[in-house]
Amino acid sequence: MALSLRDGARLKPDIRLAQAVSEFEAALSSEQKVAFRASRSSAAHIAPTMSDVMRLTAEIDLKATAKHGRGRCFGPRMTNLLQAIQQFAALGDVVVGGSQNLIACGVWAAARMAVHASASEIAFEPFAFVLITYMKEFQSDLETWSSSIKEEANLLLNQKIDEEAKENAKFRSLTSFLSESSSHQRRIKTCARFLQACSQYDYRTTWKQTRKSGTTRLLESFSEYQQWQSDQSNYNSVLFRGKLGAGKSVLLANVVDDLNLQSNAIVLYFFARYDRPDGLNARTILGSLIRQLLEHFVANRDFDHIFKNNATIRDVDDIVEIFKQVPPHNQRVFIVIDGVDECPMEEQHALLRALSVIQPHGYKLCVSVRTLEQTSTWKGHSFRFDVSIPEDNPDILDYVEVEVARRIQEGRLVIEDPNLVQEVKEKLIYGACGM
């Protein structure tokens, strides 16, 4: 075995140790091999503890007493050595990981077998001097290997501790992430419930249908509108007036598009229509507008107090208060409202009062109504800019041109004389009377 240890000096410590255990097992008798393997299997199943050390020392003394009679007690003298071997065997579970390491278990089984065998023999004091002389030859190598094994064990143990620290850090990070994710989900649900309480009205469909009706050329010609749009003050208003059919809705649908092209702007809009009675009241209009505004700030923590402190929204006054609570931000907010003439007179008054209250808090208003002679409700309200849609609206000319050409192409309008096409267009434009 000593020769194999010398020859195996270039091998890794664990390989040399396994080789030594194998050679020890090979030197045993058949009966001893059975006992050795049983001991190793037991150690592999359950790591040896200090109780096993104490049990083994007791077995040594019991066996020595039975063999040689009551004399000096040798078992406790082996305790330190056996404890070191036991700790090494138990360490195999920590360093190697998983189940018990068979090499470490083999060392424990070999030590146990060797001690048992020595206890059965006669006293070995006469051989002590010879053994000491013999062992001196290997003392230096043993100390070197002992130091190497200790360093390797410490290195592996430190590596294991580092790995566990990293795993713990990952676990803490994951736990923190899951906690933040859960908190974020609860916050989003709170915001969603609040927005649903504000309004569930489908405001986009009406605007899309109106916008598809055409594109206007009038906006560029309205200097009042251009001043209102470019004015950097946070609150001013513009009123578009025109008779029934003058194209106010199409004009304001284009206004929404034009404002959306502005940088750093939020555009809120509502298009009331006579065929959608659920949208002809101030509560629905204002609820839709505040929902559009707050949808821009769901991710902004500065708005959390609004979502949490306004769980119930009962009427127009509640919505007006929310408009007033909006924290300062660096974006201009435009409010575009069309078709308020379709609302009952009482609802028009309620809407006008609400707009008068919220406008000074940083909102730029754009409203369209019929001529003031037709709508007395809006006469007393002061708008900084007032725009009247002309009766010779060039948009009507464009509309007639496009519609006549489309109907002729589809076969819905049949004119045999091409010279009559222009006459038809002129008659339609004249008969439109600006509508």
C-alpha cells in the first residue's frame, strides 16, 4: 500500500484515497470483506456521527476485554482519531453533494475494520518502536498530503458556501421580483376598476366613423385656430360655429388628428350623436374625457392618490374634482367636444358649468356648436377664439367632386352627356347652401 501511495503521488488526492481503500479491501479475507462492505454500505446510507465513534470505542474495549481480560482501556485513546475520520466521512456529504460519498464511507469502514482487527490481536507494544521508526519515513509525505487534503477540503467548502450564497441571492432577488410583480398587478387592477367606474362608453367608434367622412382644408385658413393651437398658455378656448350640416363634425374630427401631431400633447375628445342617446349627457361626456386623461398616467406613481381615493364616482361634480386633482405635468391637454347641441338643454348647461370650472386648471377647450342664434345656451360663455364656418365651404366642393365621380364610376349615376356632369356638380354645390 505504501508503494502504491508513493507511485500515486501525482494523482489527485481523492483518487489516491480511493485507491488506498480499494487495496485495503483487497487485502481482507472473505469474511472481513463482507463485514467491510456492510459497514461501508451502512455509512453510505446514514453518515457516521459522534455516536458511531463512541459506539466503536465501546466495541473495541468490549472485544479487548473478552480477548485479554480486564486491563488497560484502549478505546478512548482512539476517540480523537476516529472522530477525525468520522468528520471526514460526514464532510463527504457536504463537499461532494447529494448522497454520501463512497470514498469517504470507505475510509470510515476501513478504519472501523482495522481497529476491530487490531483489538483481536495480542498487545502490540513490542512493535511500537518498529512502527515509529517505519512511520518516520512517511511522516513528511503524510504531513504534505494532510495539508493538501485540508486545503482542498477548505477550498471545496468555501466554493460550496459561495454557491449557496449566490443561490440565496438569486432566491432573494426572485422573491423580491415576485413581491413587486404582485404589488404591480394589484395596482393595475385598482387602476382598471377606477377607469371602468369613470366610463365604459365607446368614444373611439364615433370619431372614426366621422373621420372617414372626409378631410378638411379649412384648418390652415383659420388663423384663430392656429393661434389657439400654438398658444403655450395652458388654458384658453376656441369655439367653432356653423349651421346644421356645415361640416362641424368632420372639421373637429380633423382637429383631433391635427392636435395628435403636436409634440408633448394629450388630446381628449368626445363626439355626441343623436343616434347614440347614452352619450347625450354631461356625466357620460366628462367621464369619458377623464378616463382618456388618466389612461396616460396609469404608470405614473404621482397619480396613485387619484386611483385610490376616488373609488366611487357618482356624478358630474365628482369628475370635476378629479380634473382639479390632476398633479402638474409637462404636457398640454386639449379637450375637443362635438355635437353638444344634440344633448338636452339641461345637460348642455351642466356640461358648460363643468367646463368653466376645470378650464383654469390647465385645459385647452375646443367646442363646436350651431350658430349662436340657434343655440342660446352658449351665448353667455366667453371663448377666447371664435371661428365661423363659411357657407362657401371649399370642403363641400371637394365632397361633391369626389361623390359624383365615385357614383358615375360605380354606375349609380348615369349621365349620357359628359357636358352635363359639370352642370350637375354646380347645381349640387349651389343647392347645398353651405351644408
